[in-house]
Amino acid sequence: MLTTFLIMVYVISVALGIYVFDGRIDGVVDNPFVIILSILLGFVVTFGVIILFLESTYFFIAKRYPTTSKIKHFVGKQIVSVPMHLGRIKTTIYGTEHLPQDNRFLIYSNHTSELDISIIMCQLKEYPVAFLAKQAVGSYLSIGKWAEAIGCVMLNRENNRQGNDAISQVIHRVQSGSTMVVFPEGQITREIGGLLKFRRGSFKIALASGVPIVPITLVKEPSYYKKKWPQRKRMDLIIHPPLPFESFKDVTSKHLAEQVRTIIIQGFTSIKKKT
């Protein structure tokens, strides 16, 4: 919806610029300088509309509604869907029957790209999804404010005290009704089917939360990096059966990390069987 609106803004801006500064003058569109300037103008106008939309919706919605508000998360998902749509990413989701009815659960997922946040949020339409994100996200102009408003927690790995505070915040968020996502690798792994060692510290959240874990595997198609825009790229999102809190509450963070990692790895194999 938002993506379509922004495309319309861009097209109308370009067409209007060409008409006003070229076509209206002599009835013929033949000035390449005006065409190029109009294309650039379209980008500037569209960017301005994006900032205006983010700031106005932040003021009227994000600041005024509770963290888990449905309308807030609907608008938030519209915002994060834009780069996914423009990037021509098609996602197929498997295992939605495994999702708990209660919003209060933790998602642990492998981390394949900057678009993982968009993909998980947009596919889990009915859930107030938020993330444990790197500190830099909070500085992304209006996006940073929106991220914090929907419940995302910023983590500074260079500051141990702040890191402990972030863990406490995530636990509080999920116990208060947010569906929190953690990327236990701690960084993006672009290798298709590859998985880094999980950071045990990220599982302290699960052990202290009292809520179930839902492992998710994100799988890119083999030709993902070979395709060039505007070719459509495909990605699969596999939702595994949840791990009830009672099943892991007495294990160590190391053991839990290994268990969840094994489940996520199985997703790479299962998707091959499906295709």
C-alpha cells in the first residue's frame, strides 16, 4: 500500500516536471536535460514525502499509542515493507500453524540480510513484532524513532552495562505482550545455508523470560545473489514448532544455543525437500 503510493508520487513528480518544463512549452518532449532533471526531482520529492510520512505518523500514531497497538504495528509494517517491495523480494512462509496464539514469545532466527527485519515483520502480520537491534538503528533518522516506538531495543555491544540493560528491556517487552526477535549470530551471514556460532549471551533472555521460543530459518534461493534488479528474488521463512519454557528452563545458555542452532539448521534441509 505505502510502496504503491510512493511509486505514484515518484511517477507523477517526474511526469509533472517533464510536462511543465518541456512538453507544455512546445507540445513536444525532446529536452534530455529536462528529462534527467525531472527524474532527479522525482527522487527528491519522493524522499521528502517519505520523511513527511514518517514524521507525521510518528507524531500522531507512534508517540500516542501503546507499544503493542495494532494500528501502530500496521503502520510500522507498511514502512518496513517498502524496501522489501522495491528490492523485489518474494517470501514464502511455512509452518504458520506453529505460531502461538499468545503474542508473548521469543523468535530466534538466522540473520541473512538487512531485509530480515522487514520480512519477519511483514510475514507475521497479526503479531506486534519488535527486535533486539544494533545501536546504530536508533540513529537512522525517523526510522530509529519508529523502531523504538514499536518496541525495538537497541544493543551496544561495546558497553557491557548497556548490554545488560538491553537484555532486561527485551525481557520486559516480551512479558508485556511484544513478540521479540533475536538474531543469535550477532551479525549478518550472507552465505546461503551458512550459520555462524550462536552467542550464548543472547539466550540469557530466553532463560529469564518465562516465555516460549519459536525458532525460524530464513533461506535464500540458490540463485539469490546471481539475480539482478528488477528480477524477483525468492526467500523462504520456515517457522519451527515452539520450545515451551518448561522444556528448557533448567538448561544452560550454551546447551540452549546448541539446541536452537540445530533446529534452525534443519530448516535448510527441509526446504530442499519441499522444492
